[in-house]
Amino acid sequence: MVRPLMPGGTIGIVGGGQLGKMMTISAKNMGFHVGVLDPVNDCPTAQLADWHIVADCDDVLALEALAKRSDIVTYETSKIGVESLNAVIDSANVPQGTDLLAITQDRLMEISFLETNNVVIPPYETIISPTDIQEAIDSIGFPCVLKVTRDSEQQNILNSMSDLAPSMGLLREGTCVLEALIPVKKQLSVLVAGNGQEYTTFPVTETIYRDGILFETIASADIAEEVSDEVKRIGIQIGEALALHGVLAIDMVLTESGSIYTIKLTPRPHSVGNYTIDVCNMSQFDAHIRGVCGWPLGEVQLFSKAVTVNILGTALSTSFRLIPEKKDWNFYYYGKKRTVNHRKMGHITIPTTTPERVLSEIDGTNL
């Protein structure tokens, strides 16, 4: 095992968003110095870091400068260019490496990795030209979803042949994947943490989305124990296959019949795990810093169930009005300077024994 990084060392973070800010809090608590590379002045992470290199996250010279000033380099954004990071990998200590980043930035590579490791995924077909779609639909059926392989956020759901024409524009972006749209009973997520030799999982959570953006997380998910055990087993299996350092988020869906399909991997801490700050013995950010620094991880304990709700865009002002009213709610704000529709501006975690009651309470707030 690589020699652990001890307190007093410096961690360089690529990306300066709220995940980096919360990584920085954990790193500082463990005695580390922190630098950040991000193009935005006074970005959330820079508000707490010891120093800030203001440059694009794909700027090779800036990455080299970050590496020279850091004992290890990690990333809080999964959109950093693999080629840029590979250009400095020989001179930078990047425990996560770039393989996981490459896998998660290309849906076909991600599918191949999951299939190779016997992880169940939705049926799919590769679409290279428009003529491939009809044959793929005959194989997969409706409903299905057409995705650009290099950006999973670009996708169109097809419920019938009438949805086909508006989707043709995606093919101009390059090769696509047509995937079966699995009928969902619950959307689930699990966080896996590793230090390259040992791996642990956080509780399985249920996730609720609004307009494609994560809105609420329920920890832990109300599912059968055998389902939870299987989700965690899949998580550990994926972590081991990657020799994971740090935290990986895995999105899955559960069907009415009890089948579990793995949908997406995210190679960093994720807003789905923000509840861990309040109700676990270590947060996902603690686990990430421990993992990339080569520290032991131990078993995660959940002290209380909780619901986390993201504060999105213009709901920021609504959340301010709730502060005097909600004494049991834990409010977190990221310090972003621009309020943009659907942008995560903060989150609220509510420890509870009755998640359903809290969800109803949130519904009545206009968040």
C-alpha cells in the first residue's frame, strides 16, 4: 500500500464547486493544507482553501502548477478532460488515476466496464447512423432513451415512433446509445469509498429528481434488507474492480419485481451523499479525503434517518425565510455568486424517524 499522506501535507483539488468546498472542510479538519484550481474567482472552494490557481480545469500548465504545490491531486468535477490530466500524470500524484474518469465520461466505455464485471445494466444498442435506430427499437422496444455517449445529459426519451424525428439531432453529436427505459419502483444510490485496498459503502439511499435534477435524498431507502445488501455488494464489487481511491457514487433503479439495474457511475463525491455530514460517523467527504490519502476507512454507521433537499436556483430566497421557522433543519449554503435556475445553491438536511412526514413538510414550503 502507498505510504499514507500525513497531516501537514497539501491536497490540490481540481474544480472549485461546493463538493470541493466540503472536501476542503474535511481536509482541514484532518490537518491538511488545500489548494484549488478553478477558473472562477471566489468560487466556493477558494473561499476556504489556502491558495487558488485561477485557470480552466483543463489547462495543462495550471494542472502542472497545482501538482507542483500539492502532495496529492484529487478532483471534485467529473468533467475535467482526461487528456489534460494524463498530460501531467507522470509528475502529479493522482491516487484516483484517470481510468475511472475515462470510463465515466463515455457511456460505451462505462457499459463495457459494467458488463465485463457482470453488473446488470439496461438492455442497449449502439447507434452509429439513423438507419440503426429502427432495428434497435425493434430489439429494445418502447419506452427507451437515446443518449449521446460523451454527455449523458444530452438525451431524448422515446415513447413512440413520433418521438423519433426530434431525436435525430443527437446523432449529429456522434455515436449514441439506445437504452431500454426500465420501469422504476424506486431510484436508488449508493456511495462506495476505497483506499485502493479496503472498501466500504454508505447506506443505500432513495433519490427523487425534479426536472432531471436531484431534489431529495432519503437516507436510508425504505427497501428490503436483501435489496440493500445486494446494492452494497454491487458497490463493493465495482470499487474492487477499479482499485478505487476516494468516493464513487452509483445510481441504480429497483423494479417492482425486485430487479436491480445499474444506471450510472459518478467518479467523485455526489450531492446524493450530503446527508452524511449530519447523520453518519464520517461524511462522504471525510471518506474521500481518507481514501485518496491512503488512510484506513472502517465501517460507516448511520446514526439517524434523514431527508436532504437541494436548494435549487431561485428557491434560495425561499430557504432564507424558512431559517427562523425550522429549528430542526440543518441549512448549508455554498456561497455561489450567481443564482441560476436549477443550480444547486445549498442544501438542507433534516434528521428524522419519519421521512414521509418530512417529505410532506418540504412539499408545503415551495422550495
